[in-house]
Amino acid sequence: MMKSMPSHHRTAVLARNLTLPLLMILIWQFWASSLPAGSPAPAPLKVLQTLVDLLDTGSLLSATVQSLGRVVLGFSVASTLGILLGLMMGSSATVRENLDPIIESFRPIAPMAILPIAILWFGTGTPTALAIVAYASFFLSS
């Protein structure tokens, strides 16, 4: 059974754990405030205000649901392909001998390395996101 800490010790631990993150946020705020107007680096207060605005309008929930839908769909595509190819390769030596070198040649390529090619092929919308998620998930299921 674990003993409870005295309240002054809990306060000291909490203060120690919060000091660095708060200091980093303060440095970020001062740094962002020193940048010229229209800079692409937002200050923490601006980020917080935008979060509140997104929560008020409901667009944060909408965007989150849309992103999760892309992840689920991409993973589903990867799983379906991985399982089907795995079954085919496991059932036929000829299929395995022909597909294994091709599939294995893509395994070491990081999904981020495929991103520029996916953007060129599919643009910057949902198809690219699905392709990257599917590619990243494929080797988990194959």
C-alpha cells in the first residue's frame, strides 16, 4: 500500500513539474510578440483564443471527426489490402515470389518520404491524407 504524500511535498512536486512548461510558454509568448505583424508564428495567447473560438463555433469537433474518419478509412484500406495480399501470398508460392520483392522494397520507405509524391499525384486534399494513412498502416497489417 502506498503512503500519501504530505501536502507540502505534493505542492513542491507540482510546482517543480509546472515550472519548465510555464517558462517555455512565457518565452514563446515573448518571442512571438517580438515578431513583425503577420508573422506565421502565433503567440500562445492567440492559440488559446483560436481554440476557444473553434470550440464556440463547433468547428473543432467537426474537423476532429473528419480527421478521425480519414484515419479509420485509411487504416481500413490498408488492412483490407494487407490481409488480402497476405492470404494470396500465403496460398500461392508463385504469387509470393512475384509480390514479396515489390512489397518489401516499399517497407523501409518512411511515409513522410512518400508525402511529396502523394501530393503531386493526389493534390493536398483528402485523397492524399488517405493515401499516407493507408501507406503508413499497410505494413502493420501485412
